[in-house]
Amino acid sequence: QAQLVESGGGLVQPGGSLRLSCAASGFAFSVYRMSWYRQAPGKERELVATITTETGPTTYADSVKGRFTISRDNAKKAVYLQMNSLNTEDTAVYYCNARLELHTSIDYWGQGTQVTVSP
């Protein structure tokens, strides 16, 4: 059974850093495109960052470019999101997503991890 488990969220002051991790199991991790999404209270879920292969390419939302870095380790079946220079607008639940697009799309989601940026 496919599973994604996020960790690393928490409370951090503005300007601080956090590193989110997502551990995958139960599916062929290396062939899936991996992404991080986030959803703030009262807002729609938005795409934060995506990585295809282990060496990229990567894409980022404009709001996090230059501050966040997505990476993956296929041997560990894990994807990471390094978040630097955090601000209060980064407060959200962060979700890990795995997607495989063939003739149809297969999506797996984690349960989410809360990130709160507050003085």
C-alpha cells in the first residue's frame, strides 16, 4: 500500500529555517514526480515545489524562489524541502505528493505537517 509520511514541521520565528522530510513506501518512488504543496487557513492548496528526477529539474512557486529548495534521495525513497528565510505567509500545512502521469494520473498524498511562522 502506497504511503507518504511527512515530518519536520513546527513553530519557527520569522527569518528562521526548517527542513521537511517525506518518506515514501509501497510504490516505485524513483519514477514518480515529487512535489510539496501547502494549504493555509481559508486558502486553496498551492503547489510549492516539484522535482522530477534525483538531479532535477525543479520548479518553484514565485513566492518561495530563492528561499526553498526541494531535493530527493531515491535510495532512501525520500523527498525534502529546505525552507530558509521563512515569513509569516509561509504558515500552512505542507503536503507531500507523488504523481505518475501515463494514460492516466496516479496521485499519492501524505497527511501533512504543520509549519507555523510566528514571532
